[in-house]
Amino acid sequence: MNQSVRPSKRAAEPAAPAAPAAPGAAAPPVVPQAWARAVMPTAILACLTAEDLHGYALALRLDERGLGKPKGGSLYPVLARLEADGCITATWVDGDAGPGRKQYAITAAGRDRLADERAAWTAVRSAIAPHSTGQDSDQHEGEDS
């Protein structure tokens, strides 16, 4: 019976720092992808508080906020759910040089939901923040650094 020896698994070496983005290019997402998907409805509402936007402009704003640029297959179902929940409205706006686009606006219900979700995020942040005991909250008693 031939048993081959497998090389031991080494800890992954840290990746080399990314080259700076070209002027005008989007920065790499700063939020983990799973988190970005989870907070997308809240982030969309936050983007719409400043101005009404069409889908592509929303994707760009999410990217600017560090959430990455969602593809239409991720973005538009969330927009449809927010519209069905009464948090946003969508209206067709004639295009200047092309076809019309759906423009999204936040509603009073959307502003209320955003305020509730921001308060919930503040509570989550407090729950995972280091405590002011003078010790790193990630280190347990009796453990050496």
C-alpha cells in the first residue's frame, strides 16, 4: 500500500498590499461581503436620504461607502422588497439621451426604518466594543498575551 506524505498546512501568508487605485477608480470594499449583503437595505435607505437615485447611481454610492458595487441581481431584488415594504417609492424618469430610468426615493416609513436600524447598529457596536476595564476584552483571565 503506497502512502504518500502530505505537506503540512502552513498558515496563509498575509497578502501583499494592493496597489493604489487609479484616479477615479473605486476603492476595494472595506466591509466584508457577507456584511455588505446583510446591511444593503439599510445602506440603500441611507443613500436615499441625501437624494433620489436610480439603480446604477445607488450601486455607485454603495461602492463609495465601502460596501462594494452590487450587481443588478443583488441590488434590484432589495429595491423591490423595500418598495413593497413602503420604505421607498419608484417613479419612471425620462432619460436625457436614452431610455427612462426608475428613480428611487425614501418615504417617511423608510426614514423611520433607517432610524430604527441605525439605533440597532449602535447597540450591536456597543455590545462588541472593548469594555473600559483597562484590559483587552478579547483576552480572558489567566491567558498570556
